[in-house]
Amino acid sequence: MLNIAEIEMGEEEINAAVDVLRSGKLCEGEKCAEFEKEFAKLVGAKYATTCSSGTTALHTAFLNLIEPGDEVLIPAITFFATAAMVIYAGGVPVFCDIDPKTYCIDISDARNKLTKKTRAIAPVHLFGNACDIDEVNKLAKEHDLKIIFDAAQAHLTKYKDADVGSFGDAVCYSFYATKNMTTGGEGGMIVSNSDEFIKQCILLKRQGQQKKYYHTITGTNYRMTDMQAAVGLAQLKKLPEFTRKRQTNADQLDTELKALPQIITPYVAPETTHSYHQYTIQLPPEVNRDKFVQALKDRQIGSGINYPTPLHQQPALKQYSPGNIIEAEQFSTRCVSLPVHPKVGPDDVKKIASATRELLA
């Protein structure tokens, strides 16, 4: 079966984890510090701190940048955690439509949803495609908004030749098992160009403990372990090659699927370098998506639906729903993600494309 997501793990990761286990130094320590330094350097940020997951990275960032009752602009199409962590930080998620080409937040719609309570915007670099950072920065500057970028799916994504990790007040990454790199199943990172902000994040994730048994704020335990960081360091060395393979597979799929004008393949703006966490297409409205997905499965090809229910239609978030959000709702009924991860080879791409052409002929 050609799965929708697979991570490459080798002896380097295994040996790195075993070395930490043998050292007896298991909790957050030297490996985490090294991982933070190397990751920040790679993404062009000045500072970084590890977290236990991408979700806790978001929660930590929101807790430090918004106050209870603050409204935060977020796209209606993204993973649930983006909205949930706004709420857990005491904020109010304000759902915005998506750009029909990039599937990232529609700044025009975000602008229409500004109120006196709006204090932040949390754009998502969805599927590894960068949002329009210039427009985000412009909106934030005009209305004095904090910017928390969700880059959980955007490892090594670039905007105007700069890594997306170099922008905003905070950028949050995930190292979950299906992401473009992992720290062994779970893990996250916050990067920023603000030393003071990162210090506050560190204090919060360490239970507000300024020195041993002396707590200056009510914090929590969102720390990463050194074993996870050791795996992350090994993965980090491979990330550029992982990304190159994803991009090569995506480029080949683009070429193979050109004969199907009825489907919409991923759009990449000239100023953007896509890292292809997902290669997401839109099927024609008349195609039954469930049957298409099952037919791919029958041919031993996995796929994904990211995401079948927009955030404003989630039962847990219905009290925040602004009503219909047209582009997001349309996208959610037509989207299908095809495999482009590093274990996908040229023959696999041909198989995916051939099956897609056959099913849509």
C-alpha cells in the first residue's frame, strides 16, 4: 500500500535515541538546547524553544501574546488545534475564509472581520504553502495585531527567499509522526526574533519555575525530552533532502496531471517555495469523492481529506460560527491529498497519476 504519509527513520535516529537512554540524562537538557539552536539557524530565526507538541507550542504562544476575551483571526480550513488553543488561552477565534488559490487565510475577509476586540492573527501555512506574508504584515501593522504563524506543516517553506520561520511575533512548528520531520511521534517548536518572548515561553512551559521550586507565574509542563530532541537533530540533517524529494514528486505530479484540466492542482505563487506536506487537489463538483478515494485504495494508493469539516462547522466550535464561509465550505467538499512523501518514487508518482486519469476520464 502506498500510504498518504510515511516518515523515513534510519540508524541515525535509532542510535541518537539509544545514546540518550544510555546516558541516563533523559529530560530536557543539552540535546534540546542543541536542537533549538540548530532549528532556529535553519529557519532564520534568532531564538527557539522546544515544546512537547505543535499544539502545546501554539498554546504557549497564545498564552504569552493574547489576553482573555481577545479576538484572533484564523482560517476556517486548518487542523482543529489552531482554534482550540486560542480558546484554551482565553481568546475568541474569528473564522475567516480561505484564498481560493493558496487555501491560506483570505486577508480581505480577515479585514472585514476586524472589531475593536481583535488583537491577533494566526495565519496557517497550509499544506506547506506560504500565506501572503506581506499582506498579513500590512494588516497587523495597520491594526496593531500580534502575528502567530502556524507552520506545523511548513518546514522549510519559503516566502520571497526567506524561510517562513523568520517572520512574525511567533512561529509554531509540529514534529508529529506524519509531519515533514519528526522527533519520534510528538514534539513542537516555537521560534521568534524576540528574546523576551522566548524567555516567557520557556518560563511558562517549565511550570513558571524561575529557579528551583520558586514559581513566578502559573505555568505548565510542555517540555520536550532529550531523547526526542536527539531524534529531531538526526531528522533535521535530512530535512533538506526530504523536502527536495517532496518537491520533485509534486513537480512530477503537476506534469502528469496536466492532461486533466477538470481538477485543480496546488497553486504556488512565484514568491513562494512550497514544502508539500500535502499535495492537495480539488476534484470536479460532479465527482463522488468517497468513491474516488475508495477506488484509489482498491489500487493500493492511499489518500487523505484535509479537511472534510471547516472549523466553523465543527460541533465543538459552533458557538463561534459566523455563518457560511463560501470558499472554505466548497474546498472541504472537493479536496483530496495524494502521496508525495520522501518514500514515494518516480514509478509511484506515475501510478498515482495513471489511476487519477483513469478514474476521472
